[in-house]
Amino acid sequence: MNPDQQPTGTFLPDFCRVRILFVVIMIAELLAIVLTLAQPVMPGNYFFDLAMISLFTQWIALSCIGLLCLSRRWLNRLRDVWAVILSYLLILAVATVITELAWWSLYILPDRGDFLASAHVFFFLRCVGISAIAGALALRYFYIQHQWRRDIESAARLQFQALQTRIRPHFLFNCMNTIAGLTRKQPALAEEAIEDLADLFRVSLMDARSLTTLADELTLCRRYLNIESHRLGKRLQTVWDIDALPGDALIPALTLQPILENAIYHGIEPLPDGGTITITGTRQQSKLVITIHNPFPDDDSVTHHEGNQLAQENVRQRIEAVFMGAGDLKISRDNRHYVVQITIPYQTHENPDR
């Protein structure tokens, strides 16, 4: 789940997912084991009783899962209170029907004689009562999990917004200095740089919770590098190898630009002859890997090194906040080269949980 997505819909999970189905089956089986252990069992009958109780609990659990899966889209339109009530009534209805079917199949069809009505009532109240308690606990668990997830998402959005705000003034200040230097000598280039800066402003003023497509982020990076090329000239060279990257992938706005700015400020600019920044991208199944490679001076100052680490740590935290730990930023360095590798899951607007 992306942090830019507001918590919407009901607190109920997607019961159509295989993972949720597996969890419910395991919980139902554990309940069957507990019920079997809780009742007196004659020697030799334990596994038979466990099999019968497991069949009964799984019958109810799978029926409830199926109906909740089919009705989830409708339940999502309701307020949480009504979603709870209707889901609980659905669980009770399923338990009632299956309990009656179980009684009818076990004690009526085989013609085992007359059974007292009180036995029927006891069997009914026992089965439906257990289902009511288990259903209430399950709904309560789903609600608490939903609230916890909302708190995590809210904290992630606040952290994301704070980190993005810390990045904005730094690169905008550098861009303004570049444009100021072009205004008198090369007004045409200054006008072009202003247009590029306008796009940078547009992105930097976006809602911090929003994501952008990888295609837009790469376009923004090209515009930023275009501004810096006016200042550095031939000292700045770039190589792009990103054909394998899907343009519709989602990424936090201003993720790559600060890394490129660091590559220029801490790598290219201190070198008398400049250097080449190489941007490569690959797709590894459901992951996208973006690598930024730049030369690095041997005698880089401590101040530059600390500033570089601060900006990269900001980007790392933003990626982790957005993708809930599924994204990562790795750094490798030797005496002459600096490599930043960003890994993010391939998510789109159509498939946010791909």
C-alpha cells in the first residue's frame, strides 16, 4: 500500500486474497483443535472427533469467507458501524444454516432414533454461540488492525512531508544561482532554464503525499541536468540507459533529482575536468532497480561527505515510508567512484499493490 493513498473503504480485509483465505483456514483449524481438546473424549475417538469438528468449523469459515468476498464491494460503501452489523449478521446467518444442516445430516438422515428437542436446542446454541464469539473476535481484530494501519500511514505521510520539505530549498537555491549567472550573458539559455525551473517548482509544490510516474520523474531529472549543464558546460556529461524501466511505475516525487544533485555537487563539480553521470535502470520481476554512478574526488571534504549522507538518508527514509519497507537505497563507494542503487516495487495507479 502506498502512503499517498487515503484510508478508504471499510476496515474489512480483502477476503478474496489467497493469503487471507489461508489465515482464516489456519485459525479455524486451531479453533477446531481447541474445541476437541476441551471436551471429554473416549480413548480412540480423538482423531474422529477432531475430523468432524474440523469439517464443521471449516464449513462455516469458508462459507463466511466466500460471502464476505462476494459482498465486500457493497460493504465498502457503508459506514464502519453498518459494515460491522451486517458482517456480523452474515456470520450468524451462515452459522445458523450450517448448524441446522449438520444436525439434519447427522441425526435425522441416518435414522438413529428419536432425539430430545433439548439436545437439538443445546447443539444449536453451542455451535451458534461459538460462531458468534469467534466472529466478534475476528471483526474486532480486523478493526484494530485497520486503525493501526491508519496510524502507520498517517505517520508515514507526516514523515514524508517533512523530508520532502527539507529537500526543496536546497536544489531550488542552486537552480536560481545558475539562472542568475545566465541572465546577462546568455538570455536565451536563461529563458530555457527558467522554463525548466518552472517544472521543478511545480513538482516541489506538489502535495507531499502524492506519487508521480517514473516517466515524469525522469523528465524532471533531465530538466534539472539541463539547468546544471548551463553552469558546468562540457564538464558535465550524462549517459542514460533506462529503456528497461516502465514509465507508468510510481515513485515519490523528487526521489532521483536529489541523488543527481549530490552527484554533481559532491562528485562532478570538485573535479577539474568534471565527469560523467551514468543513470541505468533494470526490471527484476516485480522490482525496479535504478543506479546512479558518478566519479568521486579522492580528497572530498568531510563537510561535503556529511551533506551527501544527509540528503541520501532523506531519500532512503522517504522510499521506506512510501513503500512500507519494500523499497531500499544502497550506496557503494571506492576511491574514485560513487554508486547509489535505488530499488522500488513496480506499482502503478491501476495496480498499487502489484
